[in-house]
Amino acid sequence: MITSGIGVKLAGRRWLVTGSLTIAASHVIMYVVVTQVADPGWWLIGIPLFVGGLGLGLAAPALVNVVLAGVHGRAAGSVGGVLSTVNQLGGSIGVAALGALFFTHSGLPGEAFAATLPWQVGLYVVAALLMARLDAVDQRTGHYGVINTPRLD
């Protein structure tokens, strides 16, 4: 609720970019834990999972609001359905692609997991770059175009 409402109003698309980069950072932390720590405890695994959950909480609800803000009210239901479908399709393709990468990697499961993490970091960075260029309706002016975020200085 807070992330999708107040956060987008205050920071606009920067909120989305921050969320995506936070998820990427969590994967970098996980990569370091998996590759550099001989026997990581549950708390070492929990730190990047917490950071990733925070990033997902920043980006996911806000993205829905930003996308739906760019359509007229009468089309919101259809666009919401398309958004949900594309979200499910993207998730399925992502799991299939990263799963194929994981299972084609020889070695221990930890090594295979470590092999998929750089790809995930790259994908979240690309997502952040795309979200930075996201067009939508500016809530303050009602004009269509790149979201203008207020200056915080």
C-alpha cells in the first residue's frame, strides 16, 4: 500500500528503478554468499532474501499503478488483464530459461545456482533501464509522456 501509493507519487519511476536495482543488489549479495562462504548459515542466506523482498515490494505494486495510470478508466479492466497475462507469461519464460541454465550447468547445485545469478542481475538492471524510460500519464498534469518526478531538494 505504502509503496504503490505514496512512493510513486513522491518518486515516480525512480521508485520502480530503485526497486529493480535493489533486487539486482540482493542477487549480487547472494552471489557473494554462495561463492565466497564455505558453509553459509541461514542468516547469511536470509540477508539477500530480505533485500530482494524489499526491492520486489518497491517495484511490483508501483509498476501496476504506473501502467494502469496510462489508460482511460473504461480500458483499465482490459489493460489490467493484459498486464496480468504478460506478467504470468514473462515469469514462466524467465523460470524456464533460468531453469534450463541451472540444469545444464554441471557441478554441485550451489555452483549451478551461482551460474544463474549473474544473468538475473543483468535482467534486473535491464528492467531498471527500461523502467527509467517508461511512459505514463503524469498524475499532476494529466499529460501523457515520461513521468515527471518532483524535485526533492
